[in-house]
Amino acid sequence: MDQRLPGSVLFCCDHNAVRSPMAEGIMKKFYGTGTYVQSAGVSNDMEIDGFSIAVCQEMDVELSRHRSRSFDEMENWGDDLGSFDLVIALSPASQRRALDLTQRYHLEVEYWPILDPTGLGETREAKLASYRQARDQIMDRLLARFGPRLELT
């Protein structure tokens, strides 16, 4: 495993339907399975967004089987936030929630201000352009934080 990569990362956003699933999928694509990667939302009231699926499919990242989950569901299922090395919040609400939930743990919480593309654009192409912008922001942040993509075999 590359030394720049933590053992485990949790990406979080508002609904675990757009930004955090994209980040989870792209990180797995770029850096392989050496790092345990999951995602969650403040709430789980939406399914994975079709535009997120489409723009990630353009780069061979499969999101269609993603099932949204919330912080509360993680806790109910026995996923302990303290077991993650790094939590990356992609929205202000998820940053607040992550900081609240991790007060008693010694782990790093980072905030990456990623565009929320939902509701942007009038046409399909304009919407896709907004989602691509969010996807590309995530890719840029991943590369800046963890370095070049690994050559995976």
C-alpha cells in the first residue's frame, strides 16, 4: 500500500446520493482496495442520483449498485466511526455531523467544499455539466491529497 494512503476513509455529504458515492467510487478506482473506503450521509432519504451514475460511468466507475446510508444507519449496523483513519466531509452539514460524532475519537476530519450539482442546469446537458464539475473537483482533491493514481493490475 502507498504510504500516502490511510488505512480507511469515510466520505460524507448530505444524503449519500451524489457527492460522497462519487468520491467513494473514484477513490476505489484510483487507489485500489488497499484502503477501506465507505460513504455515508447526514440523512438517507434519497437513492443514488442518476446523473452521478452517468458522469462516473464516463470514467468507468460503477455506482448503480450503491445503496445510500446515513451516519445513524452506520451506527445501527455496527460500523464504528472511530475505526476510520480519515473522514472527508463534502458538505457543511456533513462536516458538522462528522465533527459531532467524532469528538471522542482520535481521527482526522477534513472538509472539501465540493459543488452540490443538484438543481443546477435546465437541460440534461447543462445538468450533466454541473455533475461533471463536481466529479472533477473530487478527482482534483483526491489527486492533491493522495498523489497520482496507482497503477492497478
